[in-house]
Amino acid sequence: MQVRHLVRTSLAAALFLVVAACGTHAPARSQDAASSVPGTVPASVSPGIAPACANGPVSNPATGGGDDLKVEILHQQGGGAGWNLALPASSAKNFPELAGTAQGTDAFGSFSRAFDDGGAFSYDGAVLELSLYNLRSSGLTIHDIRVVNKRVVCPPDGLLFLEGNEGGDFVNIAFHLDAAAPIAHEKTVSGEIKTEPYFGAHVIPVKAKDQITVEMDMSGVTFAYEFDLAVDYTVGGAKHTQLVRRRNGPFRVTTPLCPRPDARSRLSDSDVSRLKAQRYGLIRQRLGEVDAAGAYIYKNFTTAEFLKSCPTW
């Protein structure tokens, strides 16, 4: 499912702003077209055996109050261009189309519902796309977008669904979630993340009754996190902050089972031990194959089977 959108560049650092409708590159085929590699698919997803865990305290606390922006989450996916998510065992049973026990008709809709109603985590980082519409009859200026109310949480232990890469648009604002206070940095076309804060040199103007789109890359390899976003802006000479989150809770992002080899150097021995011990009740991955009907083929793995091909551990 793909939705075209128009892009304009109005900032010196080429921040992509989308006026009018904006879309995304969702999984190319919905689950009703998918067939599974022969094997046993559990009727429900039991939790994996994970190490003892407790949620951490909230850092970078913030409250809102601003209401001059109409905010819509256009899409949320896994890190990079991967349409990958992870569900807690407690909610995985509510998404049989992702577990392979039922057919679905709208993979993109399943993802949105999982993030809003199932406590789903983006897997291996996240790409977030927000539509920000100025409700005021005068222009406003966004001075910062921040990660706030962040805390380390227990990683999901139910279903890991790996749809894989379906492409995507260039994202040039990046946050490193493992930082104590994640701030926005510019990400170049080559993938380099600059050290200076993005909003230290740039602002985002939004005309009256106008809409922009901001795409952000959220990365982290150490812990699973939940967080809100704070949009700081001025209008009519007054400063305001507006909080952004999913419909029923914060954004959630979890670490990969197999971090990239280049990320291994950023992990302590305790990080490695903890990440190696993470387990899912079921891992379902789209293969690079199609069946006779042209539908994508999916395969189920245990965590141990999945990690056999991990080059990092």
C-alpha cells in the first residue's frame, strides 16, 4: 500500500516539509495474500523466557498545554525502512493476522492498531512521520522537537513480526535514544549524523492554516524505551509546548535481537548478556520468495533458530 505525497524543501538544511496529503510506503502485500512455510503456527503466542525486568524511572519530564497544532501520526515503523514491530505476549493474541493464524486485509491498518491498542514497539529503532497543521489564523514557528518523558521499559516478549524493507523517503532528523537527553540532529543523505543540534541552527515556520510533515529517525541499541515527543513553538510572541504520543500511550521502541556488528562496540558486557537473553514467543518473518499465486511467503522461527544467523553474537 503506497500513498504518494508532494515534498517541498523550505529550510537551508533540506528539511522535508510536505504540504497537503502525505503518505508512506507500507507493506506491499497485506496478510490475506500471504502464505506460510509449512509448520506449526500456535493458536496464541506465549511469552518468551526473558530475564527478570522492571521499568525504569521517567527522565526528561515534560508537560504540554499548547493546542495550536493539529497533530496526526501518519506512520510509525521499525528502524530504517523496515516494517517491523514487536508485541507483548499479553496483546499478541489480538493480532492473529500478524501471527499467521488468520488472514487480514490491511497490513498498514494492523500496524496502526498494534501501536495504538496493542502496546506494540517499533523494532530496531523507529521512523516516525508526523503531520503538523497550524490551526491558528497567524503563522507559528517550531523551535524544537524533543524526546521527553522517556524511560527504560521491559522489552516485549510475545510476537516479533518482520515484514522487512519496503523502501521509504529520506529522513534527515535523527534522535539517539540511548543518550541521556536525546535531541534532534541532522542526518545527511549518506547517513552521517552531525554532532551539532539541528534546532540550534534551524527553525520550522508553519504558515496560518498550513500543514507540514516531519519525518524522524529514532535509533537505540541498548534498551527498550517508551517516550513522548514535545514540540516547542512560538505564536503571537508567546512560547508553548505541545506533547505528541500515540492514541492510548507513548511511543515505544525496542532493540534488535541481533545488533549490527558495528554497534557491538557500543555495548557493555552487561548489555550483551541482557540482550542475548531476550526471547520472543514467536518470530514471524517475510522471506524473499513468493508462492505460485504471487503472495509473499512467511516463516516462523523460535528465537534460538533466528539467532543462528546472527553475525554479531
